[in-house]
Amino acid sequence: MKKWSILKPDEAKAADIASRCDIDRLAVDVMVARGFDDMDSFAQFFRGEELEDPFMIKDMKKAADAVTAAVDDYELICVYGDYDCDGVTSTAILYDYLLSIGGNVIYYIPERSDGYGINSNAIKYLHDQGVKLIITVDNGISAIAEAEEIYSLGMKLVVTDHHQPGSSLPRAEAVVDPHREDCPSSFKHLAGCGVALKLCAAIDGGDYSTVTDQYLDLCAIGTVADVVSLTGENRYIVKQGLKSVLNTDNYGLRALKKAAGCRENMRATDIAFTLAPRINAAGRFGSPITAVKALLSEPEDADVYAAMLVDLNDKRKETEAAISKEIFSFINDHPEILNERVLILSGKGWAHGVIGIVAARIMEYYGKPTVLISEEGGVARGSARSMSGFSIFKCFQSAEDLLVKYGGHECAGGLTILPENIDRFKARVLEFASQFDEMPAITITADKLLAPSDINIDRIRGLCKLEPFGEGNSLPQFAILGAQVRDIRPLSNGKHSKIAINYGGAQAELVLFGTAPSALTVRPGSRADFIVTLDINEYNGREYTSIRIIDYRPSGFNQNAYFSAKDCYERYKRGEKLAESFLKKVTPAREELIKVFKAVQASGSITADKLYYLFDPKVMNYCKLRLCIDIFEELGLVSFKAGSGTVSVLPVNGKADLESSQILKRLRENGN
């Protein structure tokens, strides 16, 4: 269950802006709701249609001069990248460009097992190879000690990075990072590949024409994959780069598009869900060098490398599924873990390259910050994901004396810890979380309440002018409230559902992927609320609206009451003291227990959330409902799978004595 937040654009401001531009009103409403509520800010959003002079980034001239000198002297140059998609595309861009201007150049990317950034073993290896200049891409800003080692061996260093610098900068011929405090560039959110592209342009005298023609496709892929803000210069890179991806001359990219089954008219979301995962898979399950070779491949081997990336991505998905299955099984055996404010789970040999992805999915499913830790070879490494309002970085900081190292930001982080400290770390994290009066919940934001008249192709087409969508410019989402459900049909042999609605006189069909009609909590004749995205599909030359459901629930659902009662239930299960008046309120009467059991019995098997929707929330709050289920489980009447939240009736002989329930007795004693 997720919280909903529905924005309300200022009608007067939206009307004024719409009258002064050629953007459709629905798109204007979205922009105004997001804070672009005057012509200056509105125009600024669309002004990012070109790239700023590369020399506006601090030290860019020094970097270009140092690289040019090494090329002219035919010194061996190494482009030192990173194992993720941004690092791979950055490496491919700069390596290929230097090669094209006659450079004596190699590239190097550490394996994921070697850790992020420059390391001493790599420095020694590159020195032995005769490298004279190392250029980092997508890393290097924190390589203080490593930079000194590079110079001690007689080599030079140019740093290009986009991560936040520390209190001091590494020794180098140039340190190119838009986040430097003394950097005058106006846009600070470039990905590593964007900085690498600008270095290429700077070496070319500041002219972007050649490098954008050659590398904007790869730069767009790396930018989307690194989840940087798709505003300003990144908006230009991705918007124009998508055109380059469509007509790319890069043999490896063409082969990968084909192998991944990319549609012809690609969007930023296609990069995020098709191309980027396959490039990233090399760094997770093979070697990132495979991905670089794929992007630099010639016609004769492009298909081979593309197939390798597809196979690695399939392995990634299989591994994620296996880890997820193990976690769900553990939760079913230890349901009490779901009552904690933060989910902290550890396992043996979980692939470190994917536990971050799995952590994100577990967090999304259960609505709780999640830390997954994998133990292997005497050391344990973890990855964490959170929602806004609960800082993973601060959480780790509170336990830093137990960690070998850690890093991250509010919503994501990583750590290394000795296995013997894991239990103490868990306790410390839960102690940190206990300071919150109320834990934040995952929130879905709708840009506006959709009017029935908004559901038409012309209005929806107008949203395209806001593309590309991604971080910092999310795909618009809209609320539909109080719609009458007319019909529900299965799609793809029951894997998905199509819901026909009447919404203020407008007839529409909505699609919910991944949920069968039998699992829906709404039915024909009922009223429901939806959060949806709008698109246009084409079939047999005809355009039609495509409305995809992001979330839904019965109309009039009181989310504040639900989340408050859920929190109280978890507090009770953790043994925290609750007011006697509240305990009295949530202690179920015999008649209520019978009603709930009959509802479970009628369905055979039902999720707790779906069961909750069947009752009047003023009488049966969520806490009371879960206590009913606990009582039934104690008496052997039902089984409850915490992993899926499913309660199922068990076969019993004779009548159960509700009064024999110890849970019910304790509730009555504590509530009186």
C-alpha cells in the first residue's frame, strides 16, 4: 500500500501560460503543478536545447591541453572507467575519440570485485604497461592517495568526474568536475559520460559538432542509466541523443538494439529498461570490458557481443529472482521481521552486483527501507534503498564504528562490514529508526486530478513536448477519482487486467499489468480511484489512447487511517506500550471475529489488504483486522503467509473456541 499525493495546479497561472505559448493545456497544468508557474521558469525548462561552452567547467582548458600534449607526443594514455553503464559509455566515448585523433590509447575498467574507482593494483599494472597519462571518467574525484601514487611512479593524471568532491582534490594536471565549488559552469547534473563528451569537445577546440554527431547516442544511454536529472543540458543530450540512437552508426549499439527487441521509436524509458540493464549486466555478472567491447565492436563481432550482453542480463534476472525467492521464504518463516521499521536481511553468497536491485524491489513491495547484506569470503557487503524522509546515509553514519566503509545518500547506500558485526549493526539501525515518530511511506504523486475532457488523443499528444521523461522530469501521472467500473477482462491469459470505466460521462479502458482479474480489489459496479499514465498507441494505422494503471483502490479510501492503524499494529507486535483506550478500541468483539472469518472462508484465500477493503473502516480498522487474523492463526483456523500478506482457510474438525485465544485474552486484559 502506498500513499497518494495529488497536486493541484494553479488554474489562473496555467491559463495565463497556456494563452502565451503553443503547449497544450494538459501539459501546462503538469508544468505548473511542478512549480514552473511563470513564463520565466517555464521558458527556462525548454531553454535547455543546447550545450554550454565546455570551457565553462573549471580546469577543462588544462585537461584539454594535457591530453592534447600526450596525443601529440604519442605517449600511452589510459582511459580509466567504471563498471556501470555510465562508466562504460564514458570509457567508450573518450577512448574512441582519442583513437580517432591519433592517440596512443588503451582503456581500463576495474571489475566490480575490485571495488569502485582507482586502486593501487591497477596503478601498478598500468605503470608496467608504460602508461604516461591516466584520464579518469566517472570516477577519480576522491582518489587522493591514489593520485599521489600515480605521480610517485612518474605518471600524470587528469580527473573527469561528476560525483561530489571531498574537502580536498586529488593531485592532477586537471580536475574536471562540475560539482567543484569553484566551477563556474551553470549546469551541475551531468553524468560522467556528459563530462567525457565535453572533454572531447574541448580537445576539439570547443566545437561540439563532431563529438555530438559521433557520440551523442552513447552519451544519452549513459545519462539515462545514471539516473541524473533530465533537465538543462541533460535534456538536450537525451532528447537529441535518442534521435542518434534511432539512426546510430555504432555497430555494437545497432546489434544490441536488435538483440534486446527495442522498438523503433525509442524513448528514454526504453533506454532505462532495455539497453541500460544489458550494458550494466556485464559489470554485474561478467566483466565490464565485455560491454565496452560491444560498444566499440565492428560488424563482424557486434552480434556476438550483443548476444553476450543479453545472456548476462538473463543471468542477472535469474539471480535476482532466486535471491528474492529466498528472502520471501525467510519472511514467511520469520513474519515478525515485517513489524520492524527497517528490513535488514543477510544471506550467504548473494551476488553483490544485484542486491541493490533486489533491495529496491523489496522496499517497493513492503514499503519499508531495506538493507540487504551478502556474506562471502570472510567479509560482508550490503546495499540499501529507502524512500524520501529516511536517510540511508545518516542511518549508516549512526553505525559507522561497526562498518569497514560506507557511502551513499538519502535514498541509497552501500556498506562493507565484518560478518561478526552484522547483528550489532541491525540493532543499531533499528535504534536509529526508533527515533522517528512516524516512518515515511512510499508516496505516489499525481500531477493533477484528470478531467474527463483530458482523456483525448490531442491532449495526450501535447504531453510529448515535455519529453524526455526520467529523473527530475518524471513521466506525468494523473488521478482519476470516483470512476464507475463497468467491466473487467483478462489479458494475456489472465496475467493482466483491462478495466472499463465510466468517468464523468467519458468511457475509457485502463490496463493494469501483472495483476489478474481475480486478484483485483474492485469489481464491476463499484467505484474506484486510479493513478494512471497516458499515452498513445497505434494499431493498423489508427491511434488510440493508452491508459496504464500505476495504482488503484476502492473510491473514498482513507489512507491516513490505514497507515496510522498499520503503524499501531506493528508497534503492538514489537511489544511497545500502547494506550489502554486504543487497545480497547482494537480488541475485536466475538461478532466481529465471526464476520472476518466468514469473509476469509468465502474467499478461501485473500490478502489482508483486500480483506480490509470488505469492511467499513470506521468499525474495522487495519490494526483490528490484523489482530483478528492473528487470533485465527493461533487457533489453527487459517494460515498467514507474511511474504505475500495472504490469509488462507485451513481444514478444521469441529468448532473453534474463540475464548481460548491467548491473544484475545491479553488484548482484553490490557485494554481494561
